[in-house]
Amino acid sequence: MIESRLKESQSLSLYIHHYPEQISWATFVGLQILDIYTTHRGLKYDCVTETNPLFGKDPSVQKMLITKSAILAPAIKADLNRQSLTQKDMNEINAFMLMIIMNNLYVTNSAKKNCEKT
């Protein structure tokens, strides 16, 4: 009975240990989608161009999604298998993505005031 409770306690502990990492990856994926969305909104203005050379000057949503998936999916899978990134690493990566999204919003808001919608 005690042995059974110990095993339950260990499995619960293991589950709790991995939960924050899953949240970080879910956050990361959500931020990637939000980046695509905010980029797409900004590109609707004639004065806005994409600066990421992987996408080109005026990428479609489909191209951004395929490119990000092709690059990021293997990296995510590799990390989930090896668990080489720490929670701090993930927080820093997600914070960087959040800054990119905030820049996209800033550019889009500026374009609304100064540019024509295409």
C-alpha cells in the first residue's frame, strides 16, 4: 500500500515537472501564430514590407505558416525528446517573440495613420 502511494506520488511529481514545459511550447506555438497574424495585418498597407529574409517582401499567410512549421517543428520535436531547453530559455524565447509581435502591432498602427491599404 505504501509502495503504491509512493509510485503515485512519483508519477504525479513527474507530471507536474513536465507541465510547465508543455505550457511554454504551447505559448511558443501560439506566439508564432500571433506573429503570422500580426505580420499579415501589417502587410495589408503599401508602406509595410516583411524584413525576415526567409519570407520575402510580401509573403502569404500560407508561406509564413509552411516556412515556420518546416523550421520549427523539427526543433520542437528534438527538444521535447531531449528536453535540452530550460524553463528560463523558453521564457526568454517567448519574451523575444512577444517583442516581435509588439513591433508588428506598432508598425501596423503607424501604417494605419500614414499609408494606404492595398
